[in-house]
Amino acid sequence: MKTASATILSLVITVTQALASGGGDSEGLSLLATFFIAFGVLIVLFQFIPGIMLFGGMLKGLFSSADKKTKASATGSNGKQ
């Protein structure tokens, strides 16, 4: 077990150093990577719209319940005049 963990650790260190060096001649993001990032951004944006609608409904419910309570207290406890 000790040999396996030492081997894995040495591979991780070597690979990390190789990836960190980068080579200096990177070409940037590929087209597929750009589409993947754009897809993630679209998911976040499309979840933002229903979130705003739910927040607006919550605020509407909070402020309209205050109006119902004042009307109910003005008409009596059972709603009859």
C-alpha cells in the first residue's frame, strides 16, 4: 500500500508540473470548450428569469397579505359586516 501511494503521489506531482508549465504556445479555447461555457451561461440565465418571477411573487404575496389583514380587521373577525 505504501508503494502504491508513493507511486501515485509521484505521478501526480509530475503531471501537475507538466500541466503547469503550459509550453507557452497555447492556442486558447477550442470551439467545443467555448460552446460548453456558453451553454453553462445560458443555463444560469434561464434559471435567473424564473427566480426573478418567484421573488416578485413573494414580494407581492407579502405586501398583499398586509392589505387582507387590514380589510379583515375592519369588517370583523368572521368577515361579515
